Amino acid sequence: MSRVGHANINIPDGVSVEVKDGIVTVKGKNAEMTQTIKEGFELKIEEGVLTVTRPSESKESKSLHGLYRSLINNMVIGVSEGFKKQLELVGVGYRASHQGQLLDLSLGFSHNIVMELPKEVTVETLSEKGKNPIITLSSHDNQLLGMVAAKIRSFRKPEPYKGKGVKFVGEELRRKAGKTA
């Protein structure tokens, strides 16, 4: 049984949380985010701590309790600090560059992949000689950031023999042994 929903959310200074007609609005220095929640769920804010309570003990209420708590917590962290994900391009000739919101990837195909990123996501590319290129994505929206990072990774997933492809920094890959002669 999950106990995520029972955990309190600490609201840092400079972040305001408002609840009105089933819509939670979180404002901070980075952005403003909203999330709709189902009827019956109560949000109580007391002395900088937010708690989410569920209406009943049904299976649906229990699962949504943890979900809403996590979504609101991610909104609070996003508007105050923000989120960051780093992707590493492993492979000979794999390159990445950006110009504004356009990310240009060279991943060993006959053509480059040009991807337009949402305006909420900022991108930085780092290419040092002798090291794998690194793509750094940052945003206030954790859900959108994860979707964009997963889309970039899906262009060339890491293969299990040499590990070539797009992987998250720090990701452990399951490696296979090659053919034995």
C-alpha cells in the first residue's frame, strides 16, 4: 500500500498555493502552474505545510491521493527551483547543437534530426574534445521535461553490446557479452 499521499508538502518562501473550484494554482519565481483535482479531495495549508486528504477509502481515491500529492509537490519544486535532465550521446560521430529552441542531433543516420522544443524547456549542449556530447534540458514542468527527454532518447536508444546511443547521465545499462570465437 502506497503512503505517498500522506506525506506533507513543505511550501518554501516565495511560493504561493491557491485552491479554487478544484483547480490548484502554484506561483513562484520561475513560473505559474495549474492542476485540476477531482471533487472531494481537500487541500489544507497550515504554516507553510500543505496536506492532501482523500474523500474515501476506495481504490480509486487511494491511487489518486498519491498522484495528486506528487503532482502538487512537483509543481512546488518546479516553480521554486526547477528541474534538470542531462542526456549523453555515446557513439563515434554523434553530435548535438542547438540554436534557440531547435535541437540538431547527428546520430549516425543519413540525415540530422532537428527537433523543435517547447518554449517551457531550455536546452544547452556541451561538446568537449575527447568526451561524449551532453544535452542539458531544464524546465519548471517535470512532466513535460521527462516527455521531451524520453523523445530525444527514443531517436537512438542505447544498444546492449557497445552501449552506443542516447542515454541519461548516470544511467546504468545492461550489457551483453558478444560472440565468442
